[in-house]
Amino acid sequence: MVSLKEFFNQHEDDAQKGIVHKNNLIKRNIIAYMAVNGECTLAELTKELHISIPTITKLVNELVVEKIVTDNGKVETPGGRRPNIFGLANSAIYFAGVDIARDHIGFIITDLKNNVITSEEDTKFELADTPECFERICTSIDSFIERCGVDRSKILGMGIGIAGRVNPNTGRSYKYFTSGERSIRDIIEERTGIRVLLENDTRARCYAEYFTGSNIKDEKNILYLHLGRGVAIGIITDGKLFYGKSGFAGEFGHTPFFDNEIICSCGKKGCLETEVSGIAIENKLITRIQQGVSTVLQEKYNRGETIHINDIISAAKNDDTLAIELIEEAGEKIGKSIAFLINIFNPELVIIGGNLAQAGDYIMLPLKTAANKYSLSLVYNDTKFRLSKMNENAGALGAAMLIRNKVIGL
């Protein structure tokens, strides 16, 4: 067989034709089927893929020799001959995921079954729209790939999530690093030698949440609300990510909910982010300190240190009145905005993620109360709410899962 990278980059519309090309496409379908359904027999593959037993047997055996598929022995049956059961190997193919957030970079390596092999996080990073920042991103990614412990030739794809407006088809961000003629995707592909998918960070987290923390048999319509230093949503409709025409769906934080004079990062006034984002809550706390309101974060402010939303959440958990007040106020406003969403989408589930999810009941109780108050009762009663079950590597994991799907043809 050709190299794994060449094998998985072949498409049905390639100029190459003939029996070899056809068999390679069938092999990809076998791998994709096992990736979704797990271990299976040759008979099951024949039935699902509509390929003859001799052809399936030949191609599965080739995949076993190529160490992409493993023969896991006989499966128990009520009677008759016991068939062999086959599954994907763990060590043949890997994927990388990178989450470029506003205040950290997360890295992850997964195998073909989405198992996490290794992960890292750089918490000293701060995203800025500068050539120096982009160079740091490229260098950090390449360094992680070098030390991750996996042969670079076995990493068949890398998903990269970044905040802001992203078009996965063009590989471009329309918020960061827009001055050059070449896309972020193309530059990082050239630097690393690995196929890249550029994705919106919230959409990547949404995908990870859906496939690792939800009952995907029952919940096909989900909203994931990411409450970090910004605000955005990921949308699952009928079990699939919703992108919109150019991949920009989900910029919920820039909906003009408020009649205020606060200028948002997008340049407009009154956006949801100006009142309920982590940055907005940080700014409100500083203003209240300057007005003389007491808080345990006063000393940190007096020392000239930066107050992060995580500091405010920790203060709330230690019964700081001002921190609790600001988080509950944000929760009420977020709940009202969610009522707007659930009236439109009628989802089975709303997941709350990001930094503010760590506030627990301080954010969820006012959020659910407001959502109930401002939404239609029949729609609200259809909707469950829960906090994110993922940790900080959710964005990187989701990005790795999405490039995996793209590479193997799901």
C-alpha cells in the first residue's frame, strides 16, 4: 500500500481509477465503519457496505497486515461456526488537536478510536493579532509534535480550534492573522508537514461535548454555550454540527441584547459579550472596587495584579458577596438570552461550558430561572440543562475528533 498519508488523502473524484483505487476507497469505508460502530465481523461489513464476502475478506486481511485493523479472535455465537471479530488498531494512526484560546493553548494527541494519548497546556499564552503571536503558535505546535512521543509520520491530521470567526473550508480566521495572503491552515501545514483543519474553538468544544458527554442516541439537537472571556455557541442539529453558509454560525456573543454604550471587541455597542462575558465581569468588578465596594480581591487589585474571571469564581466559592452578585447578575442575563435560543431551536439539551461553568449553582440557578421566565413553557419543558463535563482539553479534543472524521471520510 502507499503511505498512510497518501492513502487517506485519496478521494472518489481523483484522476486515479482502477481496481487499486476502488479497493482503497472500500478500505476507507471499512475503517470509517469500525470507527463509528466498533468491532464487527466480516458478515456485518458485507451487509452494511454491500460488498461481497471475498472482497471484504481480502481487504480486511490487507488492513490487518498493514496493522490498521486487528483480528480479535472468535466471537461467541449460539451455534455453528464462530466468526472472527475485527477492530481498529490503537497504534497505527494518530491525530493532533490544538486549542488556541484567548488565554492558553491546549495540545492533544488521540488515536483512531479518539483515545487521548497525551495532552499539554500552555497557560502563559495570550492570544494577540500580531506576527509575533502567530510565530509563537507555529513554534509551539511544532515543538509539541516533536516531543509528544508519537512518530510524526503516523499523525495523519491536526485540528486547530481558534476563537473568533473561522471558515473551515478556506482555512482562514477572519478575526486573527488576516493580513497575509496565505491562510493559517496552509502555513501550519507547510511548517509541520501534517494535514490541518482550522475550526472555530467553540464548535470544536461543542463536538467533544456531544460525543463524549451526551446520549447521542436520544439527544440530536443540542446547544453548547461557551462562557469564557467571550461568549459563543455551538449548535448540533439532527446530530450534526451546524456551520451556516461560511462557517460563521455561533457568534451569539455579538447579538445586540443591551442598550448600553459599551463598545464590544467586534466594534459594535450593546453586544451580549459586553455584559456577561468573563472580560465584562472582570471590568465590572474593577469598577466596583474603584467605587469602594468591599471584596477579598481588593488586595490583588491594590498590588496591580490582573484579576481574571477564575479569581472571581474562586472568590464567589469563598462567599465573597461582590463576586457572587456579579456572577448571579450575569447568570440572569444569560438565562434571558438562552430563552431566545430555545424558543428558536427547541433543543433537547443546553450545555453550559467555559470558565463560568465552574461557578456551579451561582451561575446555573439564576440562568435556569430566567430561561424559564422568558421562554415558552412548552419549549422550556422540553429542554434539559447541564454543566459541561469536559476539562480544559475539550477544544483540542474536539478539533482532533473533527480532523479524524475528515481524514477517514466520516
